[in-house]
Amino acid sequence: MNINKKIEVPTCETCETRDCSIFKSLSADDLDSLSLNKAGNVYKKGQNVFFEGNRPSGLYCLNKGKVKVYKLGYGGKEQIVRIGKEGDILGYRSLLSGENYTASATALEDAYICFVPKNIFFAIMNTNADLSMKMVHLLSHDLKSAENKIAEMAQKNVRERLAETLLMLKENYGFENDHGLITVALSREDLANLVGTATETIIRLLSEFKDEKMIDLTGRKIRIINQPALVKTAHLYD
């Protein structure tokens, strides 16, 4: 049974997240077309947005909240491939290729998500060169990220990967108002699935990072208190 709750979503023209989305520079007519044809739902924390193997029928645009995109490996273990934030679109690679979803998506926190039917999205993209180029850039960025992830898994140990992941979370999602507390709250299992290791290993390494005064822990959230030390641990250089 679908337990998503129907909500009143803002028009695309007044959406607060449009400035950080691929729809930023659409014309008023295209924005009207999106607004008239899209649907909006709230997904509770832990609720699935779409499933690996299903066929996409449109595009998801994240209005509020965060969503993990992951693949299932042997024994049902998750490998998180990305975390979507406000303004991000989800499910676009499978939609563009005409293939079934190659990953699943689940809300990490209560999320408001808009759904744009594929015929509407394709109609706009086919007449809007700027949107098409943004999609090319997005897919190119995804390919670069995948290549970097493969190299990281092969060349770096878990301690280095965890330090780099914490820095990536800080870069992508920023700090809360008190500066230092990363805005995304991940369970230890989700963090392990993002890094690519066991949950027990992540718990041990986080404790070590805390003892070394690189981070502090507030529930599920992580505060960075010595970024240069994390950079050095991750073996990142300018």
C-alpha cells in the first residue's frame, strides 16, 4: 500500500531549491509546464522512493530532505553510491537510457519530492539546449565520481576513505549554524555502506578520530574540529 501523503508543493517558479537545480534557467513557459504536470509527495524517513529493477516513468526532484541511492550486493548488503540533497534530481540515468533502475533510493530523513512524468521532461529537454547540456554535464560528473570511487577503493585503506568521506559530506552538505556539525545525519551502518566497509570498523575508526581530536560526535551527527588533520589522513592535496 502506498502510504505517501499528498502535499501542496510550490510552483517551480517559486521553488526555493530551483536556483541549485538543473531547472534554474528554464523559461516561464517551461516552468509552467512542469508545475502543471508534476506531482508532489512526502516520503517518511526510511521509505523507498524507487527500487532497483523497476522501470522509471519519470524524474524525481528533491525539494526538501536527503535521499540515499544504493545498490544491493551479496547477502543484501547496501553500497551507497550517492546521497541526494535539496535541488538534486534522482533516477535520471535510467530514465535517459530507457533501462530499469540500476539502484534503489530511500529517504534518509522526511523528504518532499516532486515527480515529473517522463514525457513532460523529455519534451522540455528536446527543445531546450541549455537543459540538455546540463544533463550532459551531470552525467559526465557522475562518470568522474564513479572513476574516482573505483580508484579510491583500490588504492586507499578504510581509515583514509573514511576521512575523505567526511570531508566530502562537509563539502556537499555544509555545516549547521554552529559551524563544524555536518548537516547530514547518517547511521553508522549507512556511513559504513558509503565508505565500503563493515559497521564495526566505522564505529572503531570514528572513536579513533574522536580520540585524535579530529572530530566530535553528537548522536548520529559528526562535528569536524580539525579539518587539516582529516585532509592529511585522507592523503588529499591541493
